[in-house]
Amino acid sequence: MNNLCGLRLSTVGMVVGWLNLVGGLLSTILLSIGLTRLDDIVDAIYKSIGPDSDLDSVDIRLIVLIAISVYLTTSLANVIASMLLIIGTVKQIRANRDQQQRLLTAPTTLPDYTRLPYEVK
């Protein structure tokens, strides 16, 4: 299988890799900002659920901290996987190009073995 929806697999790999890389970097930045503004997020959640809830601000802080940490770890793994996809696709494209270059520079004429010297007796 060399094509996917009419596109070469290398093209699809590059597009998917770059889109995932940009999205992963954006989510990593946003989650990092969320970690720096953790107290504001906890205050907003505490105000929205009301003081009559079973959760106090320490519990909410722990839940939000765990959730952001899990999402940040997943986002960083996505960034690493996207970078590896891009690097692997580029290496495959270069290997294919080098192979085609070798095939194009191969001798185009074969030796003519039908005219070997022979003795007639």
C-alpha cells in the first residue's frame, strides 16, 4: 500500500506529523500555563460548585493538579511521537530518493555477449 486517499504515504505521514506536532506543542503550552495559574482555576471551580459541596479547595486542587499532570504527560508523549514520525518519514523519503538515484545512474547499456570471440573449426 503506497497510497492513501490518492496521496503518497510519505505525504500523509508528513501532514499528520506536523499537525500533531503543532497541536501537541499548543496543548503543552496551554497546560503549562494552567499549572502556573492553578490557584485561579481552583478558585473558579470552587465558586462554581458552591461552598455547600463536599469538596473543599484542597481536594479540588489535588484533582485539578492530577488531571493537568496526566494531560501534560500525554501531550508531551504526543509531541515526541509526532517528532519521531516526521524524522522517520524524512529518512524514508531520503532513502527512496537515494535508491532512485542509484538506479538512474546505473549503466543503461549491457555488454553484448553475443559477439564473443570464438574459433570455428
